[in-house]
Amino acid sequence: MTFVLDFIEIYARGLFYLWPIFAVLIGFIAALGLRIGALEGWEPHEAVYFAFITATTINFGDRRPTMRRSRWLALVIALAGVLLTGLIVSIGLEAVAHAFRESRGGAPPLSP
């Protein structure tokens, strides 16, 4: 149980410290989505939906940009989404590593 509590504490702390970066990335993704929506003639909710589906690399294929500029912006959204996902995963990995070290009595990790 200590492992889980340590993990949650470190993960929450990491998210707390990096929330400004997350907020900027999420705002950037939404703004680019709205720009693509304006270029493509989509409703704002459709544009934001497209942006976050693209950023999370799900992309159901129900919306796709047809203009060259929109396609380039969609690539930028995808890259920002990969960066956002990478930050979240890296915080999780650090939280797991810290919780594992604490559960072993604070022993340093094995080095090759």
C-alpha cells in the first residue's frame, strides 16, 4: 500500500509542478484546431474535437483537413500531442521509480 501512496504523491506533485506547461500545450493544441476549423469551414466544437483526437493520435478519420496549410497545422498538433503524452508518461515513470526505491528501503538503484 505504501508503494501506491508514494506513486500517487509523486505523480500528483509532478503534475502540479508542470501544470503551466500542460496548460500552454493544451491551449496551443486548441488554438491550432480552431485555426484549422476556420480554414476548413468547420464548427468550433468540431475543430477542437479534431485537434484533440489528432493530438492523442487516436484520429478516427471522421474529420480530415483538405487544405495544404491545414494539413501542416495538423502535423504540428500531432507533435504537440506527442510532447504532451511524453511529459505525462515521464512523470509516471519517475513516480514509479521513486515509489519502488522507497518500498525497498531507500536503496539506490542498481547500476550496470
